[in-house]
Amino acid sequence: MASQASDRLTPVLRPVRAGNGFEEALEQILQVVRLGLVPAGERLPAERELAERMGISRVTLREVLKVLQEQGLVESRRGRYGGTFVLRGGREPGEAELRRRIAAVDLEDTLRFREVLEAGAAELCAAQGLDAAGADRLREALRDTHDAPLDDYRRRDTLLHLTLAELSGCPTLTAQYAAVRATVNDLLDGIPLLVRNLEHAQHQHDALVEAVLEGDADAARAVAREHCAGTAALLRGFLA
């Protein structure tokens, strides 16, 4: 379980730059929480591992975790099975909070950037091909979306797209996608889950993965753009 959790964090956790260790470490762990890479109720990797992966001291990491505790995002538990656990954030943001989130981002810029990254990742994966391990990872991520209960769908949807970005073999693209997807997820939290939309999205997921595995770069890019356009239409409809 611990190694699987660590693998999920690979697209986000990376050594921080000197001078902004606290701020960049806070940003990265916030992304881990907002992307659902460690689900609510599960434990973050041990402090030693987190500190090593980000290249920061344990003291700095503890300052970061203290901020997250104060924000109600994680809690620290003592004892043999202790550690830092992600708290469940099942409540939808209130209207005031949602308006704050919308005001804090350029919606159109965010949606366009997401489309560019998703379409590019899909095209790269299809054009260069995936090895057997990569193909299995992508199929597993797709299966997880099909098996997802409604209250966990968005998290597993995020993991599917993040897997595709990581398999593109471009770490910069992966890091940028993780950041923009965290912003998109903040906005998606403010709109309802629509069963008909989710069914349509799943058909698109199937088509996207099929195109990537068949090495059809044009089809992969087209399906990714269409899929992003559907999400963008929903967000504009509810939030604009």
C-alpha cells in the first residue's frame, strides 16, 4: 500500500528550488490533497520520505503539515498506526467560497491550458507508443473509473488523466497538468455530478485509451479535445 501511494505521488512531488522550500513544498502537498492522490482517510507517506522526495528538512516539512492541519485538510495521529492522514472534504463549497475560487482564476485561460496539455499528452502517448507496463497502468486507471462509486468518481477520473500525462514521458507537462487539474478540481467541486454527463465521459475515456493503445495520435488528440470541451461547457454553464 505504501509503495502504491508513493507511486501515485510521482507526478507531483519533486525537489523544490532553493529559496522557496516552504512555499513550494506547501504547493506540492496541497496538490496531492486537491488531486485526491492520497484519498480521504488514508495516510500520507512518512515524513522522512516526503522530506527526501522534495529535498527539504524535516523541520520545514513539519511547518508545512502544521499549516495543512490548521486548514482542516490533514490531521496528525500518534501511536503505532499514526502518521498524517488526509481528512474527508465531502462538503461542497458555499456560494461565497465558490465565488472566491472563480474570482481567483481566469476560467477561459485555465480551460484552454488544460485542453492543450491533455490533447498534447494523449498525442504524445499514442505517437511514441507505450510499453507493456505503461499500457497496463493506463488500462487499470480506466477500469478504476468504471468501477468508481459516485462520490469517488472525480478522484479516479483525475488519476486516469494524470496517468496519461505521466506516461507522455514529459515531466514538465506532467507537473503543469497536475497544477492546472488541481485548479479545475476546485471548480468542479462547485457543480453537481450529472449521471448522464458521467456516462458520456466514460465513453470518451474508453475511446481515448483505445486510440492511445492503438497508436492513433490524431484520434487520441481529437478525443481528448472533445472530452475537455465537454467539461469546459459544464463549467461555463454553471459558473460563468
